[in-house]
Amino acid sequence: ISGSALIGAAIGAIVFGLLSNMGRKKFYGIDVTLLTIGAILQAFVSNPLELVLIRLLLGIGVGADYVLSPMIMAEHSNAKDRGKIIALGFGLFWGFGATTAALLYLALSAINLSPDLIWRIVLASGAIPAASVIYLRRKIPETARFLGRVKGDIPTLKNVVKEVTGQEVMISKDLKDYNSFSYYFSKYWRKFLAACILWFLFDIVAYSGILFGPSLIAKSLGINSGVFQLYIEAIFTIPGGLIALSLIDRVGRKPLQIIGFIGMALSLFSFSLYKDFAGLYFSPLIAFAIYGMNNFSSQVGPGSVSASGMLGVELSPTKVRGFIQSLTVASGRIGAALTSFVFPALFNAYGESFAVGFLGSVALVSAIITLLFIPETKSKPLEEASGETLLEEERIIK
């Protein structure tokens, strides 16, 4: 059932990534409309097949949003604040959403509602934030970068820049990008591939953590998974997101991601060794702290960079941005879907310590890939960050 939403997200990402060159604004709002419909319908399913199909629809909306929102945020942002804007929308608020869901679950459990009713209400509650932004998304202006570099509509571009920034821009020449997709792929394929691999590997580690954390550590602590998740989000994930928000435009994306992946690797290796050697002295509280530091490191680094969609939108030129972003999103969703097979298989074949240590190795490899193949993009106009450098007077939003 959970895999259907991930498969839907991969489908939604590819479809809306391809459609995005017909207009960013044109499809913005359709994503959250699908989310709203899917979330509400989940409350009324009568069998598992219906839930699978509805979560597939929900996932398509999620995938579409993962492509459109970071791209629109990036194309409307200036170089100084672009990182924190994307990290806020797709990094920090993910933690707030998870915390809210956990609180709702605990509140409904406290008033003794039936478990069947609780999960329906919790899943359907996702329609509230989605529905609340449909109108606003339909009213947002088209991005100036799309208008200039893809559509070549200079008059509308000037109006949008004035509306968004309050500044007049003097552009007299054609800004449309006449380069082919193959030109950009042949020139930048290494960083495009690295961005896809990093989201894929991150989701393998992150979603596997969800499998062993609540099921193993929460049980040892004698608390249910909802309480466990609430503690993790409040103590580790949200503070990590706040730190990322404050540093991402000062320290940079690349250092934060490397530090975050190394922190995850050290936490996972520590958990693996501690589980092996603690024996009778195994403390669930120490295991909780180690697991929490893994989540903290995740949110400080790749959870606010790769998994917020930042690499896909910042490293790809405007003309191919939607498609590259769709590939990175789909890669992440495939990685997340694989965790339901990879981690249990490793766990059953080699034991918990080996499986967790393997995840630490994946995080360490991800840090190395970031170091070798991902360029720094902080404080650079989007055209320069993506390798689509224009003359100073031709830049659309500085």
C-alpha cells in the first residue's frame, strides 16, 4: 500500500516534468488538487485495492508538486535567499507536517476512537493544507525565467519582474534558449546523474530508518510508534531543519550535505556497533539518541538539500530544468520504494547490525559523491549556478 504512493510520485514527477515546458504556472495547483482529492477519498475506501489505487492518485499529485514547487520557488527567487526558501518549503515544513500528523494520531487515540476510524481521519487530514493553497497557486504569476528562456515572451517577462521585484528591466534582445536537450545532457550529464543518484541513495537510507526506528527502538522503550515519531521530529528533525535554514545560504549546499551524510554514516555505524557489543547493557535511550542524531544530521544536510529538490532545480538550465527535476524526484521515489525490499532482506539474511551498517556505508558513499560531483551554488544567480550563464545585463533576476 505504501509503495503505491511512491510509484505514483515517480509517475507524477515524470509526467509533470515533461509538461512544465508548456508553462510552470499552467499546471501549478493541479498538483495540490490531486493531493486533496486523494487524501479525502482515502477515508472512504472499503478494501485494500481501493486504497492502493487512491494512494497511486495521491502519489501522482505528490510527484507533480515535488517537480513544480521547488522549480517555481527557485525561478522566482534571488540568489541571496533561494536556498532558504526551498529548504523552508520542502525541508523544514516536512518536519512540521510529520509532527502534526503524529499529534493528531495521539489526540484521536486519547479519545478512544476505533483504530479503523483513526487512520481514515489522519490520512484524510492531509487534504486540509493541500486545499488551502489551491487558489493561491492558480494566481501565482508565471516565472520570468520560463517566459524569457523557454517561451521567449519578453513583454510578459517585464511585467512579471516588475510585479515580483518592483524593478523595471531593460531587455531588448531575444533571450529564448535555442539549445537542444541533447546539448545540455552531453555537457552536464555528470552532475545531472549525481543529483539523481544522491536522492536515490538518501531515500534508501532515510526510509529504511523509518522501518527499524519505530519498530525496534520504540518497542524497547515501551512506547507506540506515534509517540516515538513525535519525539524524533520535535527533538531532532525540526531543530536540524532550522539549523539548515540558517546556514544554507551562508555555508552553502555542498558543505551541509557532506556534513549531513557523514553525520548519518557515523550515527548508523555507531548504532550498528552499539547493538552488537552492548549485550546485556543495551540501553533503549542510548539507541534513541543515536537514531535521533541520524535524523538530525539528515535534516541539517541532504534532507534540506537533495530531498528538498534543490540540486535538480539549481544545477539544470531553465530549458531542461523541469525534466531534470522530474528525474531526480523519480530516482528518490524509486529508492524509497526499494527500502521495503532491501532493508528487510538484509535484516533477515545478515541481522540488524549488518543492515544498519550497510545504510551507514551508503550514507558515506553519498558524501563522497557530493564532494566529487556536485558544484556549490550558493549566492549565484540561477543562470550561473546551472551553467546557463548570461551576460550581467541579460540576467533576469539577480
